[in-house]
Amino acid sequence: MNDMKKIIIFSITTIVFASCANLDEIPKSQLSTNQFFNTQSDAVSAVTSIYSALDHTNSNLPYYNALFNVTAGFSADDNQPGPKAGSTDARSIAAFTATSTNSNFLAPWTQSYNLINRANAAIDRIPLISGDTTVLNRLVRESKFLRGLAYYNLVRLYGGVPLVIHETTSLENLQIARNTVDEVYAQIISDFTDATHLPATYTSDGFRATRGAAYSLLMSVSITRQKWQEASDYYSTITNLGYQLYSNFHDNFSSSVKYTGGSITGEHIFDAWEISNGNTTSPTGDTNIMGQREAPANGMLVGGGAGGDTDNPNVTLRQYFKSYDKRTAVTFIDSVLVTSTSSKKIYNPHFYKWYDFNYPKNLLNNGINIPIIRYAEVVLFYAEAQNELNGPNSGAYTAINKVRTRAGLPNLTIGLTKDQFRDSVFLERRIEFAHEAVVRWFDLIRTNGSGSQLLFTAIANLIDPSKGGKPTDSWCVSKATNIRPKHLLFPIPFTEIQTNPKLTQNPGWE
């Protein structure tokens, strides 16, 4: 059996804890998993299949490849459903009218646990295989890194969740209560810490987790938990590995500029790997569907590719981008040249970040990797941590100005107060990471203790004319009217609570 067939079998038959509703999968999973983990080649294939779960699914909303944009993105203040977004579930999330039965609240849960179960099987079974211990130990650490990432997403989206850290091998004891937030974070930190022993680089296989990825996500965890000194301490460790900002911001969103596993020369620390040939059966990644989702439906992009017009900017976002900011033309398209008339067609801004210029006539033939964490975020994390520790000192200014200089902006005004500098960091993050999966949502909910102050202010700005909002915009009005403290967490999916009576619902949700 070749590696591709092994990956397909492993992917299908290890979905055990993804949802308690999938209990009929378990006997088949047990048999196939026992037969699978026999050789080092099996182990490599199994771990590769965990990476594929980052963006590779039978759903039309893969994990990092659109799902987080529709759930966390639409919940925040930068994205909204476009005119062609026909999904009632997506639109209700954007308007804060969704309930726990919403399929898009279920999808991150099931896809996260699918990834976790694949990782658990690898972590439990690879040590039993004979082979090169260096390779096998590395594969276990990669699996722990990916499991830690899935739990990091779960705990920020849902709060405390059931911790399952071993492969599920029987029908018994499947009903598991939620662990506390602190318990989940302890496991996340343990997994990422083990992953700091991964290689700094690979000779190939640029999709694999590295030492730098582990340290960077540990830094993210420290920032999220407001462990400012801890976060600052990670900065030099990550920087000394060799990461740097691309001189050209657009290189972050190019299918031609990818880390291939050799020496570290760029900004992407860890990505969801995408394939430029439209191949949806690759063991390492899928086709990036974000470019098609964000493009106008009228097909007026360069090359004529018609888009889905489903992911649009919210009304307040565009105003924060200066005309001379080099990120503006990468993030948005406001007009296109109509070649038949040599004139420009002007329309409302659309996102442009995920447009693959290598395949202008086929928006689904897109190989732009989706960054999960890049060095620009590490730099801005450091600026934030330094400010929280010491106020806006020289280190904080130097860090934020690295990002601003690359964008063609002047240095940040000196003499800011701590609060003013914090606001500047969050604005810089909003501009830098616009339309990048979960960044904005997690920024809104991790701040000011419970997070409610920044989130509620951000949503209110959507209808505040002085902030660029349009009070007549129905989506923004609905969002601002319906927001409640409960929206700081997603609900535990209704079907999971029905199946597992030990699960409790988050406050305010039914």
C-alpha cells in the first residue's frame, strides 16, 4: 500500500472523538489503526495526515481555510457576509442571532477533535514502532504541537473543554466532562513545550512544525494569559532563530514565496499548507479557497476570474488603511481595469489578500499558504508585552516601528501614554492581520480582563458615524443591538450536549 492510500485510510478511520454522534466509526477505527501503525513509513504518513486536517476536510469550510473566517471572522468587526453568502447559519453568526444549534458552531468543535484524535493515535502508537528513534521522537513532538494548537483554538472559542490526550479505543467512557480553562492551558503549554525540541529547520517538508513555531505559540499563549514577562522572554529566542519580516508585505500572500524547509529566511513561522494545482487529494494540504470567497461575483478581477462574493470587509475597516500604506493595495481592491473599454470600474472595497496572481483565471487554483503565525505577530506581541510591563519604552517603539516601516508608514508618535500605545498596537494588528482567520476575534476577546470592553466598543463602532460606521447598515445595527456578554465564548454545540449529558453549556446560551 503506498503512502497516499495509507493517509486516506488513516484520515477516514480515526475520527473517534470528533463527535460523540460518530460512535459507529469506533470499531472500524480500532481495527484499522491497529493494522496501520507498523512501520516508520506508517508513522510519517499518519503525522502528515494530521497536518492535512488543518485545511483538508469533506466540509466546504475547512479548518483554517475559511471556517475560522466564517465563525470568528464574521463575529468580529472586520468581516461580514457578502451579497452571495447564502448560508443562514453564517449570516446569523454575523448578526449575533445564532443559537447553539448553528452548524458553524459545531464545525470548529468537530474538526478540532478530529485533529486531536489523529494526534492522540500517533502519540500513543508511534513509540511502539521500531525505527530511527530520532525520526520517531520528532514525529511524536510534531503530533503534540498540532494537538496543542487544536486545544488552543478550542479553549479560546469555547472555554473549558474535555481533555482527551489518549487515543479512544473502545465504546466505554466516551462521555467526558469539561475540564477547566486552566487545565486545558496546562496541557497546551505542555504540548508546545515538548515541541520546542523539534528541529529549527528541515531539509524539505516546509509544512512541518518547527522549534520556532512552538516558541511562537508559547509566546501567543503568554500574551493571551497576560503573562507579559514570560512573553517578552520568548522574543529573543524566536528572533535568534533567524526569522525576519519580508521586505515586501505581499510576499506573505504569494504562492511563489514559501518556506520549503531549508534555512529560515522569511516571516512565515507556521502555515496551513496550500497547493497551487487545484489538487484536493494532496497529503500535505488543499487548495486555498479564500481568494474565490472574497472576490467580486462579477468576475472583474485581473484575468477575469469570477468570485464567490461571500466574505466582505465591514464598513469601518477600510478607513484605517492610509493610501500610502503598502498593505492597502494588498488587502483591498477598490477598482479594476475593464480591458474592453480601457476604463476602471469602481465598486465597494473587496478583500484582495488571497488572490493568487499565478492563477488569475481560476480563483480555486490557489496555492497561497494561510499563515497561522508569522514573525510580524511575534514582533507586535513583544511591543504589547513591553508596554504592559514598562509603558511605551524604546523596545516597544522599536518593535512596532519595524512593522510600520515595512508598511511605508512613519514611526509611531513618541510620548504616548501606556493606554495610547496599547491602542496603537491593537490598531496596527488590525491593519496588519486583516482577514487572517482568527487574529482579530481573539484580540477582541482576550483584552481588558473579560474582553467585553474592547469587543463591545468595537461592535458599537460599526454604527458610530464618527468611527466610520453607517447606522443604516442592517448587519451592523443588528450586530450592535444583539451583542451580549455570552458572545465572548461560542456555545457548546447542541448536538454534543444532547449526546454527552456531562457537558454543560456556556453562560447565556441555550
